[in-house]
Amino acid sequence: MPVVGYPEVAEVRKNPEDKFNIGEGWHSDLSFDQAPAMDSILYAKIAPASSGDTLFANMYAAYDALPSKLKRQLLNMQAHHSSRHTFGDRQAIPSELRRKFRNLDEANQDALHPVVIRHPLSGRPALYVNPDFTLRFAGMTVDESRPLLDFLYEHAVKDEFVQPFSWQQGSIAF
């Protein structure tokens, strides 16, 4: 939920009694926005004594490890991203989570983004798809897109591309 007076800051809170949490599935933050955030900085004001790890996938390394032919194909592709199926008004969001969102009426966004994005300074290519918000490739149906999207999702979370981060009070992840 946005922090009053700081619209660029979103508080993500999970209370000990909460059964659900925000951002539980594998995703790229705000990929459904027309202009997604360039990065996210997460700060643990309070952290659980155990568990609660976050897994970060290196989408640069995942792209680098793809076969050359597939990399060339992906460079020319775009994908539709959306938040409607996750946060839209008609979604079955548990009331415990629903009260944490102040802007559900704005959470019906769609965007078309390149499947491969580039770092703004180095130009290094990275995969830009995620199972929470990427719906399909441009010019393809959901069913036509599913096999390649599923392959890319599975590929991106291979052990060699994933780094676990264990939260402690005061931890910062950028």
C-alpha cells in the first residue's frame, strides 16, 4: 500500500496473524505498469525469527544461458503483462489482503513490454517475463504462448540463477 506523502514508496506488511502475504509468488515488481519501476528496494523493519527467505532470480544470467537461436527469437518479441487477473476488482482477494491495498481501483493495468530488456547503462540483455503478470506474447493467444512462457519460467528459476536472501531486522535488498 502507498505510504501517505510518499507515493513512490509502497509498504508491504505481513502481521504475525496474517495467513496471506503480498508478493508470495515469483514475479517482477510492477511489470504490469506502462513504465515499471527501474528497481525495488526492500527494507525489513521487523523480520521473522526463521523462514521468510526471498529468492531472487538473475534474469541476465538466465538470458545468457539460453540457446543462441532462442535468444535471437526472443529479442524481437513482446509480451502482454497485466494486473487484472491478480488485483482486479472481481478477483477473489482474501479480505485480509484486500484491506492492505489502498488503490485496487488502479490495479487494472495492462502493458506491452519487450521480452528481453536491456540494462540502461551497460546494455546487457535480461529476460523480462514472470508468471504472476505476463499473460502472453504479442500476436499469440494465451494457449499458443503457454509452452514457451512455461519453459522460460522454469529456466529462470534454475538453481544456478537463483540467490536466496535471508531476512533479518534491518536487512535491505536492492
